[in-house]
Amino acid sequence: MYLDHLQKTEHPMKLLRNALLETFVTVADCGGFSEAQYALGITQSAISIRIRDLETSLGYRLCDRGRGGFRLTERGETVYRRARSMLRSARDFDAGLMELRGTVTGDLRIGVADAVSSLPGLNLTQALQRFGARPNDVQLDITVASPAELTQQLITGALHVAIAPFRNQIADLEYEDLCQEEHRLYCGAGHPLFTLQGQEAAPQDIAQYPLCQRSYDRLPLAGLAAGEPAASAANMEALAMLIATGQYLGPLPAHFADAWVRGGRLREVNGPEMRWVTTFHLATRRGQMHRRAISLFAEDVRRSCQTPPAAPGPG
């Protein structure tokens, strides 16, 4: 009878959870009491009581709320960071215990580099479909960030798994090759090289023009302008917009730039060694693959990388 009761339990156990801390972290994440009431499913007055009780227990204020809006105090910022990390660990602990009875549950925190949805060899959407089709009670959380930020979040436990071109690999993490991404050099309409229309540009001609790059994980563009780029951007779309001004040359993944090229806004600059390849990796913290949800998702990613992507629909 007791086992039957366990198997019929709809909600996962919360062995190490603290309602006061969970409320405080949610309020901080939402930026105030009003927004948090919808995430928590309780009234603002109930939230206020919980925050007051937590502050009373700690002996200091965590946040200021009033006409000036919601703001964490200096101590509140520290409590927020520690509580958020502790609650993540608590959810992972609960999920680990539940998995002992064969239940796939808990959080699965995934990090990816930007502009991967059209990367031909990855098929991340298909991997998510495969994982979602499995019987599970897992809450997915997907973060888009630079490889350096993803690395840091893997180390701290904020992420379980990340997919990106990790050039700088560290001993605390395990890496698995997934696929490759081709980058090419592009210019925008109005740039002097735009009219070449497929003709090869001489290296000295290419090198004289300003270059823009990503602000992270810059490609080693041999033969181009030395030193700092004339402009930088934190993601692919912003970088494409800089190139489209016609004022800069810049590298983009070929799969991402394709729509811009077909729309007539960008054109590839052909030249010696003007194409580069980066390798995408699946990264996890060492020892974490024992978590059932993580190992299943990793397997789904591997299988999807081996499957050709579906042909694009009309239009």
C-alpha cells in the first residue's frame, strides 16, 4: 500500500526546500512582489509575510520596497546568490533520490551558444523533442550565453549541460565533440567589396577594411586587420546588423548568414583562407552523467546529431 501511494504521488518530494527562501528568490528573480504573485500563486500580502518572517529570522533587511520600487539590499544580494545556489542543489538532491525508484524528475538546466537553431549538424530541436517524448517529470530551463559564461555556470552547478564551441577547455568539465560549424567572411550592401559578386578578393584588399567580431570567442582571422576589431557585438544577430551597415567586414556562421544573403543584405567575401571551422561540444561537469535526466538528454543530442535535419518548408 505504501509503495502504491508513492507511485501515485503527483508532486516530487521537497526534502531540502525552504518556502521562505524560495519565495525570496522568486521575488528577486521577478523584480518585485506584484510580478512574483503570479509565479508563486499566492497573494502579495502572503509574499510580504514570508519575506518579513525571513528577515526576522535573519535579523536584517533583504530588500527595500516602496515608492522607489523594489531593490535588494547589499546583504539581500548576498543572500539571493547563496539561496539560489542552495535551492538548485536541493532540487538536484531531491531528483537524485527520486531517480532511485526509476522516476526521471527534477530540473534539467541546459546552456547553448546563440544562433544554433539552424546549425545543420546539431538538430537541437529534435533532441528536445526526443527528450520530451520520454516519460518524465523534468522541468527544462534553457540559457543562451557565451562559451565562457556557460563554462562558469557549469562549474557552479547553475547548468547541468552546455552545447557550444568550447575553445578553452578545463579539467573540471568533460567534453564530447558533436558537430562542426563553418564560418565565412561577409560584407553588407554598400561595402566596396559587395560588388565583387563571387569574385575572389586579394588579401591586401580585404585587410584594409574595418572588421567587426563577436565580443567573445573571437575567430583567429589570419591575414585580416590586426589588433582590436573596429566594432564588436555580444550575439550573432547584432554582429550581422553591424556587417549589414556596409561599414565592416565580419565572420558569421554560414547557416545563420544564409537568410541575410538570400535577402540581399549580406554577401560572402571570397578570398584565400576566408573560411573557418569550429567544433561544437557537449560539456558536463565531471561525475554528473549519473543523473538520469542528464544522461538521457545527452543521448538524445548524440542521436539527433546523427540525423539529417528536416528540409525547410515552402517559403
